[in-house]
Amino acid sequence: MILEVIATSVLDAKLAEEHGADRIELISGIAEGGVTPSIGLIEQVLKTVDIPVNVMLRPHANSFRYDEDDLQVMLRDARAIRDCGAAGIVMGMLNRRNEIDTAALELLLGETGKLAVTFHRAFDELADRRSALQLLSSYPAIRKILTSGGKPSVLDAEEEIAELVTLSAGKTVDILAGSGLQPETLDLFIQRTKVKEVHMGTGVRINEKALEPIDPIKLRAAVDIVGRYKSIDG
């Protein structure tokens, strides 16, 4: 059982590690859904913490569709993230039909090297997420799909998440469930969906505000819940 926590600063990253998070998703622009952080921030976070850090690769928050200029920016950022020594990259891209843009995906996978790739919540805009899961699982570098089950809050998509977890069994890609999770809703959500990885952002921040720092008390509460499932799994 894994708890991934969003960090937007070095302080966030320190708090995430200190209070028991298993992994960090490092982003900027949290209020916009996350964009690529600066190389300086990436380097300093990686220098500061020992837990794995996955870095968002998203040049803007306008959409999940990228033109040639966007892709050139993403290629350069992917190389820089890889060379910094991050554990993984978080990315996703769609075409104008709201399908996975496989050409863009494969182009960027050519630059990620051995990094573990998470396909992010662009997945939630797909009409056929089951077929998309099958497609994404055909790429060995893609290890996780971050999803809210197509809903603004994952709590409203428990059946969808449970189905995706079942469909991913035996594949190289795992379901990372996130959006709307709070410490007080986490236990029942895990029980109902059987998910093995959860992703938390505002749910472990002060006043549940995106621009506030991580709340150590809330994070510790989430860590304690996840820890109980680790003991069951292990």
C-alpha cells in the first residue's frame, strides 16, 4: 500500500517525508491541476529528500492536447527531469478526439529512459477508460494510472475504481486513485475499491486549501490508515 502526496515546494517535500509519505508528486501550479516545476525546484527537492519523487511533465494547464511547440518543450523538460535523477515522470496527452495521443506518448517515452511513468488524469477525460487501460499497459515504462474514475471526486467513482483495479490485476500498470480523498474517507475507500496506491493533495493540506502547506496532523492520520493496510499486505 502506497501513499503519494503532492508537493509544490521544498517545505512540502520535507513535511511529506518527515511525516511518512511513501512518494512525492512534485508539481507547480497546484490550483491549475499541476504543471511542470522548475529545474531548480526539482534539483533542490531531490537533494533534500530520500523518498521517491515523481515529477509532473505538463507545459501548461490549457488542456491535455499539445502542439509541436508544446512537445518540444516537453522533450527538453523530460530530459532535464531524467538527468536530475527523479524516480519518475507524470504525464498524459490526448488528441482532438479525446483519445490517448499515442504519437506524442511514444515520442516522450523515448526521452524518459528508465524512469517510471505515471499517466495522469488526462485519463479521466477519455470516453473508454477500460480500453485505454489495456493500451497503456502495453507500454512497459508506464507503471501507474492516476485517476479519479472520471469524476471530480474519486469518492463518487468507487465502482469505477474497483473495476479498474480488477482490470489492472496481473498487468504492469497499477491504479493510483486520487482527487477528493481525505484522511476520514480513506479507510472505507480502500476497503471498497481494493486499490493499492492512493494520491492526496488538498486532503492533507491546512484548511484543505491548495495554496496552504501540508498539514502534518492530517498527513500523519492518512499515513496511519495506509500503514494498517501495509501490515495486511505484508
